[in-house]
Amino acid sequence: MEIIRKYFPQLTDEQQRQFAALYDLYTDWNSKINVISRKDIENLYEHHVLHSLAIAKIIQFTPGTTVLDVGTGGGFPGIPLAILFPETHFVLIDSIGKKIKVATEIANAIGLKNVTPRHTRVQEENQKFNFVVSRAVMPLADLVKLVKKNIGTKQLNALPNGLICLKGGELQHEVESFRKTAELFNISDYFQEDFFKTKKIVYLPL
């Protein structure tokens, strides 16, 4: 939890309470339904919560923004972002029902009012949003094809509406066909832990 305070010192008491509650909740749920690898659960704050919050280093969602989290799993990056941006509405979708159950139970347990978890595939999601976020769900080109239909035209933020992905490793070939429009951000520019050395944010206006 300290690592979250280190990079986000302005958290309210309520936000600190919500972030602090995540460890026990995820540990408990993970023992029943595996959403995080067993050996990685002790790195929950660094590898999952802080990683999700890297998105907040490139955009501060304005109140009233709507965000679709595709392939949310147990709620990443959607739940940490929903804690940080209580005035933004997040729809969390995953094709695996038991993962959505975990995300739903955790959002309810910490009293998140701005999250709607849904058990559905992205192909069947037709609502419009300002942004789509995801964490290493599938290759960029495949994801763009699926989510283009979900990006609305009403602009509310400093960045134009589009797709924001958390990715790792070598991305040159993946972003090649979008090189004129995609922006890459090194997470290591914001967070100094070794884990983030190869991690990037890909932003693509759509």
C-alpha cells in the first residue's frame, strides 16, 4: 500500500481505505477463484494496482468520462482507476463469468459506486465510451478492430477519445501499422521499480 501513497500522495481518506482493503479481498478471492497467479499475489500493489494506475500518469479523466475495461479479469485496470477517479464511470467486461464475479464482489466490498461489471464478450458490447482500456488482452490490431465501434464522438478530456493499453516487452511490430497515430509511454518514466522497465502504455486515438 505504501507504494501507492508514494506515487499518489493526494489520495483522500476514502481512497486510501479502498486501496488498503484490496489486499485482503484479492487474497481471499484468489484462493477460491484464481485471477492472479498464486506466487504473484504478494506483489498485488506493485504488479497489479500500481501498474493499472500508470494510466493516470498520461491522462486525468474528467468528471463524466466513461471508460470500458476490456478483458478486466479480476478488475484490472478498471478497479484501481475507478478508486482514483470516482467521478468517471467504468464498465468492466470479461468473457469469463467467475472472473467478473470476483471483480463485482470486490467493487461492492469497497463501496465503489462508479463501476458496472458485466459478463460479456467485447464483440457483444455495443455501448459508446470515451475510452477503452485494457491490460495485455490481445494484439493491438485485433483489439482495435473489436473496440472501434465502442468509441463515442463526445470529447471531454485533454486526450482525444481512444484506446489506452498496458503492454509489456517488444512492441515495435505491434504498433507498426499505427505508427503515425499511436503514442508509446514508458512506465519506467513514472515509476522507478524494476518491474516497470519493460512496461509501456500505448495510446491510440480512435
